[in-house]
Amino acid sequence: MNPRVVRWFTPGLHVKRWLVLLMVGMVLISLGIGYALANFYRSGVRLPAIFYYLTLQFLPRYVRGGLFAALGLSIILYALYKLTQSVLGPFLPGRDRALSEIIYNYRFLQKGPRVVALGGGTGLSTLLRGLKKYTGNLTAIVTVADDGGSSGRLRKEYRILPPGDFRQCITALADVEPLMTTLFQHRFKEGSLNGHSFGNLFIMAMAEITGDFEHAIRESGRVLAVRGQIVPSTLRDVTLIAEMADGETRIGESTIPHGNGNGAGNGDGHGAVATATAIKRVFLQPESTINPEAEEAILNAEMITVGPGSLYTSILPNLVVDGMAEALKASPAIKVFICNVATQPGETDYFRVSDHLKAIENHLGTNIFDFVVVNSNNNFPLPSSAQTAGIKRVVYDPATVNQRSIHAVLVDVVNPRISTHHDPDKLARAIMKKIWRS
């Protein structure tokens, strides 16, 4: 049977009950017509012989009843299906999608857990792309420290929060035709717009129209039928600053990964933590306070995920916002750290899983996580370009769980096409099946 037809019979759509009520109404009308015909026959009026065959009088009564009931039900269902297509078709966001599928997504995703995802860049959008298939109660809390590329140029010229990471989250959560998503990600290659993406310019224009960056993100999400909401971690225009282990200070998110080399391990298991180019800590200037909307989402969450993404330039810029650590500790939600599948040159060279957790603990003062998701599949080789750049697999080590009240979930989450990144579906399935439902 066609899956689109089967979907209508899935429990919880709030459709079948109204169909049953419609059937009851049709039955009552049929009874009324039947009584009228019975009286008509009793009056002694003879009907043309054709009615004998049209009403299947040559068949037993119970066979006639079953055939007419099945035919009537089929006609009613088909008529309702075509009617909903005719009436609702022009208003549906995805004309190529079945109405039953749209209703299913709306009903079931609204019953999903309240999930808050913190991060930025490609890692956060990858996670959101998978999670949106399990819940519509998603809140993405995005870093505002990006100062490179198109976002950096727009930020300096127009003094708005960097739109790049927000654009990626919007397209990840969008529920529209692929062409619109491609349009939002389109990057100009010539002229004065060289390097700018259409989505960044769209958000900037929306900010000027609405007069507020938050409203711009909200309205952009509405245009693209975003599942969930996207909020900045802070509303202040901040700069990310890093103190290096050798005393150097690097100002600006885009400058932090670059320096005097990629570092080397020291053999004690802490790798880049003890190298000359290691990052000691990061902080924001000026001091910023947590966005109230983000704080409310965290306190009301049932699950909070941190990562994947660049540890020092995407994840920690969210966590060091004043009030963020306190909100995370106060939240009763399950807290999950998603470790990267590969190291990042200039940030996490030679880092193991425990080194990622230790870096976060050094900034927050304690471990806040209940679970850590670690990739267990190392069968996909890293691309030669990644190996040349010094990128390696992040290794799971026993120090990850030692002296920490944390559970390690080792699972295959690597993307077979881009083996340095997570696979959206694998990652979301691991979180929802192995942690949320465990």
C-alpha cells in the first residue's frame, strides 16, 4: 500500500476521529434516505425495472450492505482527499509533499523533547539537520563571536551581530524546497558582493527593516518555515580573545587558530595543552550577559547538547558568556557533550576526548555533562588534504570518564562522505535512541 495512504492511519494525527464522525453523519443521512425509500415502496408505486439491478436486489441483503458500505466509504475518502488538496494546496509550504506527511510532522514533532543545542559553525548546523527529524521543540543558541569572511565584513561595516552561523542554522532547520536553501547559501563571486552569501545579506536587510537583529532572525526563520527557534547567546557586540600558553594574546575569532605552528604532543596524554602554541583560555570583551531568551530556553530544556564544533572558537564563546554556566548548572535537563570526530589545527591538535572535556572544565570550573558522545568508527580514512594539514582522529581514552560522573556513548557517527565531520542522521539517532530513550 502507498506509504502516503498508510500515514493517514498513524495514531495521533487527530484526523481519524473526525473521519469517524463524518461517517456517522453519512450513516444518519443514509438511514433517513432509507426510511424515505421504504415508505415510497410501501405506497405501492412501482419503480422501473432498472432499479432492481442498480440496487443489486438479486444479491443477498448482507452482501448488498457490505458492497454499498465499501463503495460509499471509498468515495467519501477519495472526495475528502481531493477536497483537502484543492482547499489547502495553495497554502502548503511544500507542494511536492503529501498533506498526511505535513500533518504527521506537525503533530509528532511537537510532541518531541525540548532540546537546546549550543554551538556555532558547521558543527551546530549538522546536528540541527538531524535533530529536526525527531522534535520540533528545538532551540539553537548560537555564538556571536564570528568575525571572519562575509560575517566579519558585514559586522564591521553595519555593526550588526555576525549573521553567518545564524544563516547556517536557519537553512539546517528550514522546511522548504531545496532551491530556497541553496539560494540562502549562495555566495557571490564577483563585484562588490564578492564573498558575501545571499543569506547573510538577507538577514542584514531584515535587521534594517525590523530594526532588531533578533526580530530579523525570527522573521527569516518564519519565511523559511524553520522548525524551532534560533537565538544568540548574547545580544552584545563582542570580540573573542585568546590567551596562549606562551603568553601571546590573539584578538578576534578568525586569528585564534593561526600562530606559530600546530604544536606537538608531550607524551603525557594532554597533547596540545602543554605546547607552546596551545590556547590557555578564551574570553569575551566587553563582558557580556546571557540573552534572556537563551537563559529561559536552557532552564526549560529537557536535553542540552554542546558541540560538535570548534572547541575554542565556536563552543567556548557560548559557554563563557556571563550567566551561561550558572544557567547550565541550574537546568534539570540531560546535558550531552558531542565530541568532534577529528582534531582541528591550531585549536585541538593531538587532543583526546578527555582533553576536550578538561578545556571546558577549566573555563567553567566543573564538569556539567551527563553524557559524552564519541565516534567509534575509524574505518573511514581521513582525506589526504586533512592528513597534510595535521588533522587526526580524536581518540577516546579512559580519562574521559575517570573521576567524572559522566557516561561515554561510543557510536558510529562519522560521515562517510566527509570523514572529518559528523553524519547528521547518525548523530541525531545516537542522541535520541541511546541517550534520550535510554
